[in-house]
Amino acid sequence: MSELNNEHLGWLIRDQSNRIRGPFPRQEVLQLLKKNQLKIKTEISRSNSYWFSLEEKVEIARFFPELGGPSPAPEPTQMTATLTQASVEQRVEVTQFMQSPARQDLNQASKEAEEAPKTEWLNPEDAAEFGDLDGFTISVQTDISMMSPSPAAPTQAPGPLQMEESPAGAEDPTREIPASEREAMRAQEDAARHAREEREAQEKTARKERELAERRAKEDMLNRSQVKADTLPSEYHDYEGTRPKLINNLFKAPERASPEPAPAPAIISVPVDTHGAHAANIIRPAEKKPLDPAKKKTLVYAGAGIALAALVGAYLLTLDRPSGPRAAPTRQAASIEPALKKSLLLFDLDGAKEALAEYELSANGKGRPTAPLAQAILRKDFLFDTEGALGSLQMARTLAQEPALSAEIENLIGVYRFERDPAQSAEELRKVAEANPAEGVFRYNWALSLQRSNRSAEAIQALAPLFSTLPKGSPLLEDAATLLGWARETAGKGQDLGAEGAFQRALEINPDNPKARMGIAIHRLRKGGLRESESDFRAFIESMPELDPPSDVPKFRQMSDFDFYRYARAQLGDLNTPGPIVGNKPSPMIMAADAVISSILSQTGDATKIVTDALKAAPGDTYALKAMGYVLWKDGKYNELAELFNDPTKDRGSFSVNLLLGKALLKMGRKLEAEKLIASLTVANPLRADGWSLLGDLQLSNGHAAEARKSFAQALSRDPYDLMALRGLDRLKDREVITPAIARNLPF
């Protein structure tokens, strides 16, 4: 895409604490800028582009021209003002005087720009879109426009300059400018121009250094093991750590040692003086006097003997090695594929990169669609590179021969294309769903694309066949029931009673489903007011939704329904106003739920304000305090969170309070205190899987493998897709980590 303000490109926001949020639509970032909700030191970046701060007005004007902030022209100096006035009045001698240096400056600047090193871009598309001379061109055009004759000025023959009468005592403006003044004016203009060029060069150098530092930091991060736990799928918008940019040659196979034979030994003659100088430096680094000739000779012979012995040893080692080119890899692709699948399903970026590189080097890995399919998933769900993912899928499409795999590829193409073209995405998903009626996930994706495109009535019709074909209690049935409730609530404008039944069906499968819980709360609030919906809002806050995503195995074949939270926040804003629904003033309970959703959407500024107002309206309210703890956790303020719940009377027996406080204490290094709180989670709510998996992870870190295995088993008995429990079993070398049901989340 070559348009700077393309609506389909995601934007990231990085604050002063180096936390990144996003991707956001461009329009949402524009609204934040208009409302001055971003601090001046905040940096933003378009997808696969560079970072710039809000202080860089030229960049802001380039990407957001609606703000009315074009690149500022240089302030006119006395020289420029004089020359411009002379041009208007057709003062020939002055006009000629200024035009020649302008052309000379322009030629010189163009020549310097051609010789300057070019900017390196992470994305070749940006290199074509922005050039190194963009800022320079704007500046030069401004100067020329200021110095060129005004088109509105009347054309007159050269002659004496006619000026109005000057007031008494004023300098005569008609006098000829002395050569000394002209030289002074020219020097002043040259100094201003050099200062401007130096300032622009410094800014350009600083930007290059910042981009280089960011690139090195991202590369270093991708090579650390922490990435596999901290990197998030694209559907989640708030996380700790630095989100990695796309790095060139990410999927290039690592360098491997070549077993080629060593060269034949050769006698190397080194000047005696050189060896002697080196020996002197080694033995007496602080002494300036030369060594005794006898000692020098001894050291030289010893060094030569050691070097010759090393060469002979290397030659003897080569006698047993086979000569000729390196042997081809013998490991089969089929033996590597399980490791590749496991790394993807456990969301292990490092493991997936290593397995993919090994797969591509395997004996029969090339020419198979598995590698480009895995690349597409890595690009989309790990690196947020949708365009690159679509390119990998196109390659996989050409290699796929089995009809079932071809259908999976077409499904992913439709899912990934939604960000760029929702209408085309919905049409592609419709074709795939109708051609493969046995694959319920294809029909679900089609229905979700319709709902996200505000075509709720069509989404309801598309979902209908799933409820008679999907197994009872399956995760896909739970998601389909939640989507049906959302679509009915939207299409019926809150009057469709079937919406409540659909949400209730999803909650019967999973009582902790946060989207279904929030959906039924909104429906009941609209239908019966706060009294009927208050318990649902409390249950939503208690569930602590999306606290540390991903908490379950990523659903790579399935479109994300993350937009539901945007819909829910809009509904709460409309409903929580003084009137018949909530009474004379907004409800603190609904405000607390709204703050949690705002944090999920990475709108932490709004979340903090909302929950603060809720606590002012209802001081000490338990659920407002829980919402405040949630917001502090998402914002990385662990000390403040611990202080918030430092009073044991503040509902310390609650699952959500112990969960938040235990995790915060772990972050702060207070492990002994955290262990007691985490151990109490399984007592406060033994049906929650995340309490058991967190306890098992803590037990495993303390070296209690047997106890950890039992806790992980308890977690998986409640949620077979609990990611922390599965990772724990993998660390315990369990061979049955990836079950067939879990493997179905991959398209191959």
C-alpha cells in the first residue's frame, strides 16, 4: 500500500515506559491525537514502518494531514524579506542577485543529498514510499516560493523603484543598498541556511541511530527465550515487553558448520621482528625496552614450533574425513513436523523458528506446503505482518495438492484478508464454507465476517446449520452460541429475546466465558434495568478476562471475535446514563465493567479515569476495587496494586483479588507471600483452571515436579486447552502434550 493514510494499516503506540499497545485503526489513533490523549513523549508507528514521537510535527503532518499541521516553513530572515519585497516590486538588480544563489544552493543541496548514505528500511514498501530527500524538498520548495516573484504583481518595465514617502526621520528606502550591507545580508542568510541544514542533519542522524537501536533490540529480543512467553497473538492488544518488528530474513536457515576438509599444511614465514614485538608486549606490557636478543630468539622458535604442530595436527585429522561436497541432510520432514506443530500450538516463537529452519533443510521438506503455511502463521500471529502472511499463503496454495489442505489455505486467506477488504473476505469465506459443509469452523468464520461487517441478519442465517451439526459442549459450539447472541442483540436492537438464550447456551458450556457473560449482562440491563443485570456484571469482573493473553491454545484456523469488546463498550456508554435503566446517576458497577473492557482494548487512560470516578461515586466498593486492580495490572503498576489490596479486609478471600495480588507479588520478587495467595486460588474457586495451572507453574519453578504434574492435570481436566498447563507438561517432557483435539487448531 502506498497511501500514507490507508485505513487498513494497523498502528502501534509506545509510551515512555517502553510498553507497546495496538494495533489500532488509523482513525482511532487520529481521534486520540485530536483529543490530546497521548503524551508529547509518546511514539507511534505504522505497521512495518518506523517510530516517531508526537514532537516530530513533520511526521505527524505527513501521516495525519487532517490535523492541519503541514511541514513548517523556515522563518523568513531579513534577507528573505528584503528579496521577496524586491521581487514583488520588480527591482531587477535585487531579483537577479537573489536568484543565482538560490539556484546554487539548490544544486549544492541536491548534490550533497545524492552523496549522503541512504536510509535503510525494514519494509521495502516504505523505502519506495518515503525518501531521504522528502524533508529537504519541502524546505527548498518553500524557500523558492518565498523568493520567486508574485504572480499577482503587475508587469512593469525595469526602471526606477517607486516607493511611498517615508515618515520624517526614517531611512530612505529608495537608496541603493551598499555592497557591504549586501554582503552582510548574504552572510546572515547563509548562516541561517547552514544552521537549518545542520539541524536537519542532526535530526536525521538521531532518527537513524534510534531506528538502528530499535532494530538491534528487536533482533536481540527475538533471539531470547522470553519471547515465547511474552509475544502475543495479533488479536490481543496489551502486553508487557517490546513487540518485535518484522525482521528481514527471519526465516533464513541458521548458519551451520561445514565439515569440509581443512587445507593442506603450509610453512608460514613471519618476520622475526614482528614476533619479537608481540612477545615483548605480552611479557612486559609496561616496559619500553626491547627484549634480550637471546630471549627473543627463543620465543620466536617456540611460537613457530607450536604453529607448525597445530598445522600438522589439523592435517592428520583431515585424513580420516571423506572428501568432496557436504552430504545432504538425511532427516525426513515427517520426523520434524511434530516439533514444528508443538512449537506453534504452545506459542513458542523460538522453537517454531528453529523447527521451521530444520524442516526447510530436511531431505524432502522443500516443495511441500507445510513450510509456507507455518511461515504464514508466524507472520500473522507472531509478527503481525498480514501482507507477508498472505504472500506465504499464496505460495502454499500453489504447492497444495490435497483438496482438504487447499480448503484450509483458502479459509486462512479469507480470514487474513478481512483487515484489508472485509467484503471480499466475507465472499471468499462463503465459498469455502459452502464447498466444505462438514468443516464447521469455515461456516463460523463466514458468519463472524458478516457480523463484523454489520450484516447481522445474514450472520444469523449463516450460523443456523452449526447448532445441529456441532458436538454438544465443543469449544466451537460455545463460540458459535456467543456469536449468535451478539448478532441477535445487534439485529434486534436489544428486543430479540433469542439473544439471551444464545448467550445462556454458551455459558452452560463455559460459565467463565467473558464475552457471553458481558453479552447477557447488556441484554438484561436493557430489558430489566440494573437489578436484573448486576450479578452478571459482577461475574464478568470476577472472571478477570484477558488478564494474561494468550491463556488458551491459539485458534489458528479461526477468525478472532475481539471486536465484541468494542461493541460492548459502545453499548455500556449508551446505557449507563441517567434515566429509567440505571436511575438518576451512572452505576459504579457498570463503570467498573467498562474500565475492565477499556483496559482490554488498551485504552488505559480512559480505564483509569472511569474506575477512579466509580470509586468516587462508591468509595470502597468491592467490584470497583477489583476493576482498579485489573487496570493497575494491565498498566504494569504492581506496587500500586499491592498497596490497593494491602488491607486484608478488602475481600482477600476472593479468587480475583488473590489472583491479582499473587501475580503482582511475583513480579515484585516477593515469592513467599505470592505462594500463599496462589495456593489459596484452588480453594477459593476449585473449578477455575487458571488457578491450578498457576499453582503448578510455581511448584515446578520450586523443583516440585510431581506436585506440579498433578496441578497441571487438574487444570487440563477443567480446560483441555490451558496454555500454561500444557507448557508445564512440555517442560516435564510429557509425550502426550499435544492431543488430536489440540492439533486440530492448526490447518495442517
